[in-house]
Amino acid sequence: MSRRVIIPGLIGLCVVASAQADHVPLIHIEGELPEQMGEVVEPQRETAAPADTGDWLRSLPGVSGTRLGGHGIDPVVRGQGETRVNVLLDGAYVHGGCPNRMDPATSYAPLTRYDKITLIRGNQTVRYGGGGSGGTLLLERDTPPFAPGEHPRLRADAGYGSNGDRREATLDGALGSELGYARVITGLSKANNYADGDGNEVRSGFDERGANLLLGYTPNAQTRLELGVEAVRGEDILYAGSMDAPTSDHNAVRLKFSQQAEEAARGRVSAELYRSDVEHLMDNYSLRPLGMMATPMSVPSDSTTDGGRVQYETDGAHAWLVGVDTQRNDREAIRYSDLAQTLVNSYMWPGVSMDQWGVFVEHDIELAERQKLRTGLRYDQVDAAADLANLDPVGMPMSPNQLYALYYGTTAQDVGEHNVGGFLRYEHDLEHSPITWTATLSRSVRTADATERFMAANGMTADARWVGNPTLDPEQHHQFELGAQAKTRGWDLNGAVYVDQVDDYILRDRAHSTNPMLGNATIYRNVDARLYGTELGAARTWATVWQSRATLAYVHGQNRSDAHALAQIAPLELGLELRYARSAWDFGGRLRVVDKQNRVDDDSTTGSGLDSGETSGFAVLDLSGRYALSKQVDVKLGVDNVFDRSYAEHLNRANDFDPTVVQINEPGRNVWLRLSAAL
């Protein structure tokens, strides 16, 4: 597919982006003001196949993801993933337990167990923590207060997908009065391995179940106190790489309080505390045969996050938001090279702790009629340490400090950072015109995560080592974004173009050296980088029953220090959708067209080698429909990948214990059915 055809054609529409039809309840935000972020949505109403949350997010323009199996697809926004995207699950940060990100936060957040999903692209707010240069993803539960005499609420959702025999179900029930409520959400999801378009089986099976209990106290319309307890259990999670996850468990506790003054201008106070515990086990023998010459490897790991937030905000022509937040994450991962888990090979996360506390302020002001200015400022203090870096595995493997010294000439030292970020956003509604345009200038700072700074994995050979860098500087992102939106004569148009100039970008690279001791190991270093791109689209309602939509997303990433492409950047993508909708039913199709990607970093002898190579383009057609059996019950069905195409996304994953990368084919044809009921 040629860029010469697509880009001028859509630029001719000025700047446009996707609009949300009634059957697509996701809030798709590209920089709206805070009050527009608070709309209640119901993801369970989405006319889409049962899917992993990360997989579902990839349907949005500018959002891609890396696949390692059928569970835990890691979302990437505007070419930035991992900790460059802030992900909060019902207000809590959840840091996964796998050093290779088998379990990103979204893997513990099944779509139908949340009420509201918000995507904020780029750096448009400072209220959700430092960093977030790619964007912020919020998955929230929002229980409306009970009216006097209101009956209990019950919602059920069940789905089936033929490819991989995927089954999932959710039951959501609540009862209460004007003084409070109790809500229970339970669910399960299970799948076998799926087949790609060529009929080849892809390791992707899993078994996941979870439950949530929410207890709320609402003595009046202005006050709410809520306690939430959550448990998610994952078992027999298969991956196409060198390891599987026999277990992956998450427990969380949240306490939230909000108090709204009777006069809105006097503001609202909110506070929340949370604790998240993740226990993860991966190995190469429990769920697959161990080869005759293979060494049994296992990595039990845990990640505990404690955090909280207090903020005060007002409304009106001069609206303020002032707050403080904090989080502490403790991680430990030990790799064993025997079945009894007694022979230590590596202290991969050697007792890593990361403390962050921040203070932030935002101010909205109406400059004049149809003109608004929004500003934000944030300060973060970050402290990091690796308390077990001196531990030395038995035998030849090196301690974390020995690895750090070999590759960086230093040992693990306590790290302290003082990071300042902020933004300035101008919005103008043009007079006598349906167009609103915005301009945003921002700075955000992202500290190195536990893996980038303190990973310490020995290998059978030097090129299989994976070593974090204790001396990394924090990333500094300076972004400029222009956006516009318009609604006129049945058209709904909006979009954005952006550039992100990054100082001290943290690059996962290889130790290129003539010293045989270094052996081309995986390392980290700071470079300067630049990313720029656009999300465009247009939606149109024709004769009240036909709805059409076109979207386009493109991002370009460049390593400015080494003058070559950044790895793991998704190619140009076009989406076309057409639906016919009546009050009780609708049907339609979506064509996804993805360009080839030839800007790659696939040579580990000269670059990072994180790309598996250049990838060809592809086109995939999905069909779906919905029928309301009654006001309370509806059925949805569809066929994904109608023509059973064999294809793989450009983004790929690295293996856990060796330097190779894994390119995994997407599922072939999948016939699916969903049934939803609400009482």
C-alpha cells in the first residue's frame, strides 16, 4: 500500500480522526478537557469478539501492541510502550511480575469487568503520575449510587470464539440503598491454542478467573467512601517463546473517598490508597516437554506496589486542580537452573525498590469567548535501589554488581532524581465555524524502570546476558501537538499531528565491542531520539441508518544519536468501516489495511536487533452484527479475519533466556458469539 495514495487523500480532509458510533462505547480521547474525560461508558456493549484487553485496544488508531501468546498483549501508543504509557487499573498502578512483560497491567484487567475506559493520547495532563509520554490508559469501575427503593442490579456477559475454543463469562451484581451498596464482579476466560491463517497451531492457551468486591458508603449525594478487594488468578498460560507461565496471580486492595461541596464552585476533595501484589512464575518445563539437552529454567518473581493520591479541584471560569501522589514498587525475580529451584542462575531483579512522590497543579482559564487555556506543572522525586545486588550465585554465574561493573564500570548505587514536567494547552472555537483547534506544548520525564536500570541475567553465552544500567539518566520528552475537530452536516471530523523530541531516550541495545567478555549482550544506554506522527479519520452518518468511518495512523521513530530507525515502530495503518444500524439491530464490516515496514533495527551486530526484520503489509476484513432480543438482552456475532489471512504484526517480542526475537502470526478466521443481559 502506497503512502502517496493514502496520506494526501486524507490530508485533503484537513485533520480528522475517528468518531464513536453509538455501538462503540469507548471514550477515545485525544486531549479533551478533564470534564470531558468523565463520561460513563460500558465496554461490555462493544460489538467485538471476546479478546484480551490489549488485543482490543489495538483496534484504536495509533495503538498497537506486542504479542507473545493469547494473553497479555502489551499496548503501545504512538510508538511508545511499556512504562512510557501510564496504565491505571481503577486508580491503581499495577506493575507486572515478569521481567519480560508476559503480564503487563492490562493482562489483569479483563475488558468486561470494567465500566469505563479512557485513553489520553500524548501528554495532556499531569494528574496521573510522571512520565506517560506515549499516553495514559485508565480502566475504571464506577458504581452509580442507588436510589431509594431501587431493585438489585444484575448484568451477565458470555462469549465464545471458535479459533482456540475461547470461552469467557462475566457476572456483575449489586444491591444497595441510598446509604450504600455492595457489588460483586466475577468472571472467567479460557482458551486453547489458536491457529494462524495457514492452519499452524500457535501456543496461546490460558485459563484465567477473577473476582472483585466493592463496598460503598454514600450517606448523601456529595460523599462516597468505597473499599475494593480484587483477586485475579491465571494458570497454564502458554507462550510462543521459550517460556510459559504456570501461574500468574494478582491481588489488590483499594480505598477511595470523595467529598463534593454543596456549591460546585467550592470544589471537590478526593483521596485514594491502594496496594497491588503480583506473583508470577515462568519456566520451560511445566507446560512443555524439556528437551534432552535443555537446562530446566524457572523464574518465580513478585512485584508489590503501594500508592495513594490526594487532590482538590474546583470548577468555573478559573478551575484549579492541586494534588500529591506517591507509589512504591518492590520487585524480586530469581532465575533457577534446576527443577528443585535450589541452584540460582541469576538475581534478575535483585531486590529492586523504586519510590516516587509527586506534587501537581493544573489550571483552566477562559481567556475570552471561545478561547481556553489549560496549564499544568508537576514535580517528582524518584529514588531507586537494588538491595541484593551483591548476592553471588553459586558457581560461575556473576552477581548483579559484577555484571554492572563489567558492562558499565560501576555497581548498583542508590539513585535519586528530581524531575519536572508540565504542559500548556490552548483551545479555540472558531467563530461562525464548527471547527475547534488546539495546540499543546509539553515536557514529561520518565525514570528508568526496574528492568532498564537493574536487570541482571546471566546467560550460557555472553550474548545471552541481559544487563540493566544503573547509571541511566531519565528520559526527557518535549512534545508539540496540533489538533482539530469539527461536526458539520453529518460529518464528525478530528485529528492530531505531533512531534516528540526526546533527550536521553532509554534504548535497549547490544554491547558492541571487540572485547570478547562483553559478547554482544543486551544492555541499555541513553540516546537522543525523535518521534512524530498523526492520527486522522472521518465519520459520516448517511440517511440516519448508514454509518461510515475512516481512520489513519502513522508514527516515525528515529535514533538521532546513531542515525538509524528506532526499533518496534508500527507501520502506516488505515481502517475503513461501514455499518447499517436500526434501533434493534445493526451489522457491518471493518477493513484494516497495514503498510509494510522497512524502517527497522534488525541487526544485532550493529544495532539493537529488536526487530525481527522488515515486514510485509496485509489487509484483514472483519464482519459483525448485533440484535436486541429485548431491552435487557442482546446478542452479537461476527467473523474476524474473514478470508483466513496468514499475517503477523510488525511489533514482536524478545525471548526470555536467549537473544532471539519472536515474530508470532495472528489468529486465522475466528467465528464468535456474545450474549449480554442486564436486569
